[in-house]
Amino acid sequence: MDKKKLLLLIGALVIAVGTAMAARSLLTGAGSPQAQAAQVPKGPKVLVAQRGLPVGTIITADSVSFQLWPKEMVQDAYFIDGEADMNKLLGTVVRYPITAGQPVTQGALVAPGDRGFLAAALGPGMRAVTIPVSAKTGVGGFVFPGDHVDLMLTQTVTAKDGGNALKATETILRNIRVLATDQSTETTVEEGKTVVRAVRTVTMEVTPKMAEKIAVSQTVGTLSLALRSLADNQTDLDRAIADGTVKVPTGATREQEEKLLSQAMNRPMDGGTTFVTGGDVSRFQRRNAPNPDMTPKQMAANFAPAPAQQISGPVRTVRAAPTVRVTRGKTTTEEEVGK
């Protein structure tokens, strides 16, 4: 056979075999595509925000997490996994706004006890006020930063008409958040147990109007704290949602809804308060406010028990019909029920 024809035949065979193998490769690749490994950034894990963290947000375990970050983009101010102590970061407060997915820097957080912590912990438009307390008025030292309390005012109103003074206690503010006790903004824990100490002052978060009421109240009488149950906040929130006080906008995201409900649950309340007078505790104490225009005889008629009435004939005692006291302006009269 001619050498030239032989070379052409061998070349044709090589081309045919190559074409067949290429076609097989294409058919196999189309039938079962191979997944390509995703590019994973090489570098350490840094602390990033899981959601938007506005100023004043308290860092919790679900608000931040460690995430792989390109090595060349890591800065000295970042919190690095393995170097940062997460237990120390929990409870710190955001000083500057942090967007979701953004690395958390050391300058963006302020820890309890650090300068500026109290100002960062305050909500927008809120104020911090401090009142003196004792073991008796401060729930025996069982009030800690982060708790919510009701504020009660106890006072004695002197009667100008010579009668008994009015002793009364009223709840003037409710659901007030405690920011600090004495000069400490954190709870002391020793051997896994919370240390209970009697404190001399308590700092609370209130609105400007509430701050004015507290300042006046300290000159009127004695202020006392009543520790609130955590379940009370949820009950008040359910009631506010039911009566329409708190409204969740249509189309709100879960994050926006949780933020709105959290703000409503922790909002201090001024209104709907209650009171108790000495007459509610003891029959020998006065129940109504002293009226300087009332005579001693009127005082006796309004605050002394109704005497039994006796009539002639067989010995028997007839008690007066039930009466109620009606006050019109400065005049108080006693009217029989049913007339």
C-alpha cells in the first residue's frame, strides 16, 4: 500500500476516535452535571450583626454571630473568633448604628461600667433619674438593673379642721425600667449565684414628664419600689393589642413586628394608677381627703359610725338605713340609699 494512503488512513482513524470520545464526554456531562465547589473566603471568623442594631440595643446571643471573612479585609477593631470573649460581649450596648451583616467593631459597643454606657442604654427621648431607697423602700435589695418596677408615693395630709390626718399610698408610675443600682449597671455574680445587696439609690429610665413628676414626688412624701413580674408585661401588652392601643402595621416584617412589640412591652406607663387610704386598712383611719370648710359636727357625721336608733315600746334596736356620702363642691352630705 502506498505510504501516503496509509498515513491518511491512520489520521482519519485518530480523528474518528477523538471525535467519538469528545461526543461521549459531552453526552455524559449533559446527563449528570458535576457541582462545582463554592468559593469559600479564606480567613478568620469575625463578629457580625445578624440584624440591624440601632443605638441603645443590648447585645444578646441571637443578635450577633461569627462569620468567615476575607483575611485581607480583617481590621484590628473587629472581634475575632477565638480571641474575643463572647460572655463579656453579652449585655453590652450599641453606641453607633450597625446594619445587618456588618462587622461589629470594638468602638461600636460600650460595656456596663464604662463611660457613656448609661447614655447609650437610654432609649430615644428618655431620661435617667435617681431616687434614694432603703432596704424597706427598695424591695430589700432584690431589684437589679434590667428589672421593671412600679413607683409608689406614700404621704400624710394634715387636716386643717382638727380631724384625723389622711394617710395614703398611690401608684404614680408603672413599668419603669431600672438602669442601675447605686453606681453599678450590672449584676454581681459570685460562684454562680446573684449577690443581693441593700442599695442606697436606684436609677430608672423615664420620659421627661415622668422625671418631673418624680422630682416633685420626692418633696411630697416617700417613694417606694414594687417589683413587677415578667408576666405582667405580657399581660399589659395583650390588653393594649386587644383595645387597639398598640397596632402592628399591615405588611410589617417579623423583625419590625418584634421590635414594635418589644418597645410596647417595655414602655413606662403613666396613668391608670391606683391608691389606698388609711380608711381602707383600718376603720379608725380617715378615708376621704380633709376638707378645711367642714365643721367638727360635719366631720363627726361623715366619719363616725352611724349610731343605733331606739324607739319606745318593747326593747329593740333599729339601725339606720344604709347611707352614702355625696360631695358637691365643698359640701358633703349623707343620703339614704333608695331615696
